[in-house]
Amino acid sequence: MAVETLTRETAVESSQLSHHERDLFEVAVEQFEIAADVLGLDDGMRRVLSCCQRELTVNFPVEMDDGSVQVFTGHRVQHNTGPGPTKGGIRYHQNVTLAEVKALAMWMTWKCAVVGLPFGGAKGGVQVNPKLLSRTELQNLTRRYTTEIQPMIGQNKDIPAPDVNTNPQVMAWLMDTYSMNVGYSVPGVTTGKPLVLGGSEGRNEATGRGCVFAVEQAAKTLGMDLTGSRTVVQGFGNAGAVAARLMAELGSKVVAVSDSRGGTHNPNGLDLAAVAAHKARTGSVSGFREGEDVANDDLLLLDCDVLIPAALEGQITGENATRITARIIAEAANGPTLPEADTILYDRGVFVLPDIFANAGGVTVSYFEWVQDLQAFPWTEQEVNQRLRQIMTRAYEAVHETSQKYKVHMRTAALARGIARVAELNELRGIYP
Ligand code: NAD
């Protein structure tokens, strides 16, 4: 079977690697230093937290369908084990580098800390274009990579999850391989599994749902009524389509949505079920009969109150930030806003809910999945959603308070909040020996 049918829609994925010329880990460290300055973090702790604790590179063979042998390179990085076991996805992409995996692992540490999860950050990746593999090759690659990184992972050590180009099926193979290697089933070794294998209710919707919980809190702060507000969503995929639907359920008019091929706009509000059906039929939201096509660059500038970037990184730039009309930007995507745009938006009074907070619903429900697996006791979707709301609301209050205290925008506040927590618990644990 061709792999296209197996992987989730991933137009987003290739661009995620677009800034590879720059060492992404340097970017992550720069961001860390800014927040560390705000906190007045001491030099020793800066040294500890600005590097990754464990980095593993593996080169491993896979026998291909034609009988040839290919060697693939993969990584697994744990940024900091101070908070507890580490957590982070595994991505399959031809441009994966160790620097990228390290940056993503560091960001996972801050993300988990912002929402108060008992995890340090980790990330994994294999340099491969999975779309060129058959299902058998993909399974073999996953099983061998899992075996190679097995010394690092485990339900009490480091718990992977899906990321770019990996999905519940890949997690099922990973879980099975780990379980076969130890001789008994260990569902808690990974999250993002299919429901029947110990996945969690509500996981698929968690990122979009958490993002909308964040918007609700921001609207309260701004004294803004979401009923009758207008929302624009860039990226009608997993995170974006759910966020759009939930905004509509709150009474907001979703006036535009887009995907990699373009967008559709209707100032009176789109019928999202009809848009989804159109996309299922044609492969894109563009060309939707009850909307006007809008180019991807123009979508971000449409008149709206809430803008949810849920596609790619680097979308909101110094150039378009001056012309964005939204009052709230909720970053369902990772890294959609460039640093120069942050300052412009802050000065213009646009309220940005930063990615490490706004899309933390995904890892939060992954945490719930892990807890359910450890207890062998599944929760209802209602329980999952209610606990997610509680965590997102508390985290919002904490980040907002930090932003007021240090007079910084919400991104620096979220980073500072996460870093302060990780620094505190590393300080309390001390240095061994
Ligand atoms: P996805 O592949 O399901 O959806 C991405 C969507 O973006 C697709 O509809 C794609 O067509 C669209 N897109 C691609 N290029 C575009 C462009 N130029 N303009 C407009 N739309 C474009 O991916 P996803 O899981 O929804 O992830 C989206 C973002 O959210 C990523 O940045 C991801 O890292 C982040 N995120 C996702 C999760 C999760 O649980 N899914 C968790 C945390 C963060």
C-alpha cells in the first residue's frame, strides 16, 4: 500500500523544515536566553538548561521491498529529565537534523512546564521521506528505529508520540515492537495510539480544543464577546478544522479557512460541515460554492477578531503583522509568528496566545493517555475535556499574570513561566553526585 494513504495530510510538514539553513537549536537557545534574562536566571542554571541532556544518533539498516538494503539515520534527544520522564513526538522527514530535533526537544520541555505536566521535553526523528516507502518498508523502518532507541524510551523514561508524518498506526508498531522486545505489553510507552490499543478519547481534537479554551480566556481578559465575533483559520487540518468548529459552537462566525491550495471566504460565516464535505470531495477548501476564493497570503489580512494560524511556521512576518486586523491570535501551529512580528503585534495591542501555550492541548491529552494507560483505566471524553479545560485555564492565568508582572508579551511570559518551573525543580533536585 502506498504510504500516502497511511500518513496524515502533511502539506504542513515540508515547510516545517524550511528554515533548515539556520541552526534551529541556536534559535531555541536565543529564545531561552531572552526569557532567562527576564527571570534573572543564574549562570549555572543557564548552562544546564541551554543544552540537551541526552542525544542519541542511530544508523540502521532496513531491507527494502526490492531486496536492497538502505541505511537510515535517526535521533532521539532528551532535553531535561528534571521534571520527570521525557515526552515528545517522532517525525519522519528527509530534512530531519540533530539540531532540529534538539530544538524541538527543548521547546517540549517549556511547553510541558507551561501547562504543568510532569514531563521533561524530548523529540525524535528519522531522515526519510516516508511517502516513498511502502507500508511494509515503513513498518520495518519503525520497528528497527524503535529497537535502536529502545535503551532510551520506556513508560517511566521517555514517551514518544506522533509528529510530522507519523500517526496512530506508527505508534501502534512502536508500542508493539517495544512490547515484543521486553516480552509483555507496555501501552504506556507511547501516546497517540489507536483507541483500541490504549489511546485516549478526545486526543484527536485536543489541540484545537485546547486552543479554543485559550481563546475563551483571552476574550475574557479583553472584555470581548465571542458571540458574533469573526474568526479566520489558516490550515483546515487536524488542529485547524477542530478549532474552527469549536469557535463556531461558541457563536463566532468563521469567515474564512484555508489549506495548502488556498482559502475560502464568506463574511457572513461559512457552513463548516459543508466546507469539510467539499474538501473531502475535491481535496481542498478552495472552490467552495458558498464562499469566495482567497489567496493564502491575503487570508491573514481579512477583517476578523480572532485569527488562528494552524498550518505552518513563519506565516506572520514583520511585513504582514502591521496589517493584521485580529484582536486575538491563537497559535495552534508551532512557530507561525516570526520574532520581528511579535514586537509589532504587541505594540499594536494584538493579543497573541503563543504556541507553547495555545497548542499545548495536544500534549496535555497525551499526558492523560499515559495516565490512563498506567492505571489501565480509561476516562470518558467528557472527563478528558473537562480536565483539559481546567489545565488550559490555569495555565492561561499563570502566563497572563507573568506577562503583567514582567511587562512582557505573552510569548516571553509563557517561556519565562516554563523555564522558571524547570529551573526551580532542577534547583531543588540538585546536582548528582
Ligand atoms: P495537518 O497536516 O492535519 O493540517 C495542516 C493544514 O495546513 C492542512 O490542511 C494543510 O493543507 C494546511 N496548509 C499547508 N500549507 C498551507 C498554507 N500555505 N496556507 C494555508 N494552509 C496550509 O497538521 P496539524 O496536525 O493540524 O498541525 C498543524 C500545526 O499545528 C502544525 O504546526 C503542528 O506542528 C501544530 N500542532 C499540531 C498538534 C496536533 O496535535 N495535531 C499539536 C501541536 C501543534
